Amino acid sequence: MIRDVDVIVIGAGLSGLVCATRLVGGGARVRVLEARPRVGGRLLGRRVGDGVFDLGGQWWTSGQPRLAALADELGVARAPQHRLGAAVVALAPDGAPRSLPGRVVAALARGRRLAALSRMIARAAAGDLPAAWDHESVGAWLARELGDPVLRAHVALHCEMTFATDPDELSLLDYLTQLAATGGHGDPFDGRPGDEHRLVPGAHALPARLAAALGERVTCAAPVVAVRDGVGPVEVEVDGGAVARAGRVVLAVPPAVARAIAFAPALPPALAAAAQASRPGPVVKCVAVYARPFWRDEGRSGEAYLRPGLVRATVDACTDDGVAALAAFVVAGPARTWAAAPLAERQATVRAELGRLFGPAAAAPVDLACVDWGAERWSAGCVPTLPPGARAGGAAWRGAHGRVVLAGTEAATTWPGFMEGAIEAGEVAAAAILAGA
């Protein structure tokens, strides 16, 4: 039996660790149970070549005050993302990559149809969207409303890069609602200079430093299989039969992962529907390390945005201490196809795609590392979305179930799916417990 405590936090990702830290600060006895052999959840640092890189979540953008405050609290610096130079953009039907200066996507975003999309997002922020829109997919809306194939590819790529899902698999209502919670349609590949920052030494330092301060309160390699909220303390059973007891439990795992936990009593309809319908988008993040940043020498930013193509986007990933690197992203349908191939073939296709975008030098990195988040058992993907019809059916992942309180980025009201949302949900859960709610 694991020693009884006041609160058990299930999940040592950013949200769970923030929640535990705030609970300990409020005087609670806390135990954090993590299924993985490491902390961090979807934040992961790994050595590639001579540098350490984020192979999971990475960026801070303006409008995310909680992430900025936590980084300052933990002594994690921020540095502007390198975006100087020309980007490679391939949104035309022929798929041919073209090196174009400036913010080409920004010019597209000023189009009349995207202005209409912005108005729809504003309605979502005001809670003024017809429920019928939940039964239509983003893909169906694009096919009907956007006749320009380049503009349609732009919005589809934005959908894939933000939610890691094919537009045909995403509810239009869920798409608009989530965009409203993250400040609108602002493209992740179209920020103003200085708007987007890397965390230094990396986003992975946040959970590592939180866990270090929590010390022995964090137990890894302890997957939870059951939560029983009956008479007396809540019982939390881990794989192998050990049982921990607490007055309250915080569930800080993705909805799809929560499906594997047996709850007694069963989750209420809204939470159960959300857990069953949630589709974490598959994402493969690769970091390719080079002897020098040759793309900068050629006046390029290292950015690429493509649809179609295996690699949907790339960015400059050079470290502050001079290790040259590009990060590449394979998302949604292409990520599933990529994952089914043998390892050697998977890496070869990424090298070939980098060579197609940036020339022969890009196809021969010193080192290459890829993490397939769709294959991660305890993540099952990245940003969860809902398919058409799920929201209208009552699916919602937020609030509490008896003495079990939800945290995790999916439970956030702002920036769900992002580090900002993870921090908000963890802090809100901790505050509710400390207030006796």
C-alpha cells in the first residue's frame, strides 16, 4: 500500500505537476502517480547530436501569461523564435515548394473568406454558434465555402498543424470553439517577429524542475488502473495491485488515456462521452542536426509549410549554444502512414523531404531523432479534438466527478491543448481543492 495522503494527482505532466506544487504550497500532503518512467507528459527533452532539444511541446506566445509566469518562477528563459529570411511555401495544387519572402500566409489571411472565418470564431467566443454546426466537419465547410484551392489548403494546413487532425475528421463547432479559446485564427506559422519564443534550455525543463522540487512525492512507472470513490477515502489502484488512499483525487491525463481507468462510480455521461469521442491527433516531431545552419547562409528562415506532403511544416531549431538544427512535423493522416513503415524507411523519408525543401545538405543531417506521439501509450497523440456530433451529444471534459477533479490541458477554458491551458487547469484544480470546493 502507498502511504495515504490528502490528494493524489494522477499524471506527472505539466498540469499535474503544477497542481501538485500549488497543493503542497497550500499545506496539503500530496502524492503524484505517473504511468511513464519519466515526468513531463507531452514535454520531452532529448539529446540529438551535440544539443538537447524539445521533442514535444515547445513554444510560448504572447497572450499566455501563466506560462510566462511559471517560466520566470522556475528560472527558465525565453528567446525569440528565429524567423528571419524566406520561407518555403507549397499550398498550390501541384504541391511544388516555392521559396517566398515575407509573411505570405498573412496576405492570404487578409482574404475575404478568412475574414468571414474570423467572424465565426468571434461568435464562438460569445457562445453564439448553432448546434447544427457540430454535425458538419471542417472539411465539408471548406469544400462548400472556399473556392480558392490555395486558400482552402491554407486553412486545412492550419487545422492540421493546430489540431493534428484531418479537416474531414473535425467538428466545425469544436474547431471554432477551440480557436476562440486560443485567441482566434492566428496561424502558428504566421506570428509577428518576436511574438513566438522558445524556452531555454527547453520546455522540458519546466516539469523537470517542478518534479525535482516535489522530490519523493512523485512516483513514476505507476499506471493507475482504477479509482474507487465510495465510503471513506478515495482509493486509487495502480497496476500490480498497490492501493493509495486520499481525500481527493486530481485526474491530470488526456481523456483518451482516462478510458483505460476503471471508475467506480462510472464517469457521468458528459465525461464518459468526451473520453470515448476524444481523438488525440497523431504528431511526429523530428529534429535534424547539422554541422552549420546552411539555410541561414542562404537567406532562408528554416520555415516550410506544405500541403500536400509528408512533412507539413519545418522550423529553425538552432540552440543558443550554436548547435544547428531543423525541426520537422508530420501530422494527421501522413503521421499514421509514416508510423506504419519500418524505422529505416521512416527516417529515410524524413531526410528525403528535408532535401526536397532545402537542398542536398538538408538530406544528410549529422543526427536525426523522431518521436511519434501517436504511438506513445500514455499520450496516444497530441491535441485532442472531437469528431462531428460529439459536442451536440453532450461531450465535455471539465469539472469534477464526486471527489475526482479534472485537470490536464484538455480541461482548460483558455488555450486547451497548450502548455498555457495545462497550467490553468492545474492551478484551478488545486485552488478548488484548497478552498474545500
